[in-house]
Amino acid sequence: MTTSRKPPQARSAPITAALGQRIKQCRHAADKSQETLAFEAQVDRTYISAIERGLANPSVETLANICHCLGVTLSELFAPLDKISLKPTGTRRANTAEPPQIPRSRLR
């Protein structure tokens, strides 16, 4: 007997969810669709959707592109978010890789 399992729900950090809502708010104020914003910011429409839902964590460069397309500055984008908690919401993956051993003869 097979049972269907639902994929785990992605949980977003409060700051990521608030940033997504803020971008959506700015997009509506600029009267742009997700598709138009995505085209102008040179990202996929599904990525804009994921950002707005708080599921994606865009780079600063991507945020700068989005801000440029929406006619807002990064500081204007983040200004309403000053009351959002910046406290970490969970454990992050640790880097467990070990650097390769370099033979001493290769060092100067």
C-alpha cells in the first residue's frame, strides 16, 4: 500500500517574509506585474514569486536590480522593515569541508 507524502513546508525567516511583502507592495505601487518586473530585473518570474512569498533569499545585487526597476532605493526598500527581528531562526548548515594539505615545497 502506498501512501502519499507531502513535501515539507518551507519556513521563511521573519525578515525574508517581510522583505517579500515589501517588494510586492513596491511592485503594486509601480503598477508592474511579476512577469514585467522579472523581465526588467533579468530574473525568472517564478523567482519573483518565491521572493514575494518569503521562500527565496535574493542576493544584494538582485535586490539592487529589483529596486532599480521599481524606482526605489535599497534604503527605501528596507526602511519599513526596521522593527523586524534579525534574530536567527534556526541552525544553519556548517561548512565541514577541510582544506587540502599543500605540500611545503609548493609554499614560498
